[in-house]
Amino acid sequence: MSTASGIVVVGSINADLVVTLERHPQPGETVLGRSMTVLPGGKGANQAVAAALLGADVTMIGAVGTDAYADVALSALTAAGADLSAVRRTGGGTGVAVVEVSEDGENSIVVLPGANAEVTDALVEASAETIRDAAVVVVQGELPADATAAAIRAAAGRVIVNLAPVIDVDRAMLLRADPLVVNEHEGALVLAQFGGTAHTDHEAVVAGLLACGFASVVMTLGGAGALVSDGGPVRRVPAPRVSAVDTTGAGDAFVGALAARLAVGEPLGGAVRFAVRVGSYAVQHVGAQPSYPSLGDELPALPAHQEETPRA
């Protein structure tokens, strides 16, 4: 490998239109918003920024348009020092996400893919050497499935698959995930894709995914922390107790932090403990990428004596 700690993120790049409001409207209801801000976003870019701010050597592969949103979408990646040489400019519009954030910190999101929909397997394969040289390759579910599969196929290092949203990617490619990172809803959907038995118990879903052939699985549970297993017992990592201001992009902060630690050889359990702390830091600040910590920021501590508990 050319850089033992290098990370390549193949994923979406968006501009986020963040609207704050007291509460989310019911179907058919109109409510007044409080403010609107345009911020950089996209799950792929979020994860790349999170990893870069934590000191990782990150290359971003994706696409933006030629509109006014393109520079906004790339701004935090540029500031964090990510390599953008493999980001393509297409003739259409940049991906846009409309994010509603209520007073209690919960969000709802509508995504317009824009240039992300034009990331083809051929575009990804043009960067195959860069992907092959990475210690860790990170993919999500916001690009076309063929492009995601091409990124996994080109990888020689560790692959983190954050299948969010859940799309129908080639099963053999998905099983190269180490780990598969999902939330509780996504985990159940992936298990169903593989023909597994439906469960309401989160630990059973993780065990079911392992039985499908995944080498390791991480399930994020928001304020409840995360579950993790690399083939042994399913372990729970509880989250620090914090007051959430905005949960937008917290899962992406988790994935970026996880990639940063795995890229330098930290075992999965330790990387998850660190990622939970980074996600908890992010929910205390507004926005996705602007909420992410840098190396010098103090992260909230995990609950004492409960950092990783085996589940029966």
C-alpha cells in the first residue's frame, strides 16, 4: 500500500439546506420555520470530513455539479485537507439535501441526488489504483449500486460498508464489509435482503447478519450507543450522556471516526468506543460537518466501567 493509514471514501457530496423549526409538520400541515442555513453535506463527504479532521489521510471520490452549490458542498472537504483530485464536475446540479431540525434536535431529510446519480462504475473504476492503495475504503448507499460495488471490488484493504440508505448491492460485494455499519432499521432491512429471519431484538439482528456471512457488524443505536461483533459475542458500547442539539450527520461522524481508527490498526472494539464518543460530540452542535470534532477537541467520556459489555 502506498499509505498504510490512507482512507478512500467513495460517496455522495451534497449541499445541505438546514431549516430549523419548533416541531416537524404533520402531513398536510404548514408550520413556520425559524432559520435556514446552507452547509456542506452528503453522507460520503460527511464521513470523509470527519475522518480528515481526526488526522486521517483522506481521498474523496464522487461528483458535484457546476452550480452555485458545488463550492459550498466541497468547502469543508477542502478546509479539512482531503484530496479532491478524484471528484468530478458534471453538467447537472450538485446534490442537495433539505434538512428539517426540530427544537428537540431530531431531523427529517429529503435528498435530491443531483450529480451523485451520475457517479457510474466507470467513474469509480477510473480511480481503481487509488482505491486499491487505501488501507480503508468507505462506501454508503447514496450512490448508484453499480458504483458502490465497483468501489468494493477495487479495494485491497479493509472495506467499511455503511449501507445507508439500504440499496440492493451485489451480495458478494456486500459480504466484503468489515464491518457492515447499520442503524437498527437498516440492519433489519439488510437481514431481510439476505433472507434472514425478522427480529425486533437488536442483538439478534446483529447475530443474524453475522450468520449471513459478514465478518463483523456494527449497529448504531443513537443515544443508546452501539452494538459490535466480529464473530464473537455481541457487545454493547453505551453512549456518553449529552444533550442533543442536532442529530444531523452524527452517524456519519461515527463512521468517519471508525475509519480513522481502523486505518491505523486499532482493533474494532476500541475503534467503536472512540466513534461513539465522536458521534456524541457531534449531536451537541448544529449541522453535520460543522459539528465534527478536530484532534484538539475534548470528547465526552463513556460511562464509567461500562465501556464494552458482552451481551448474553
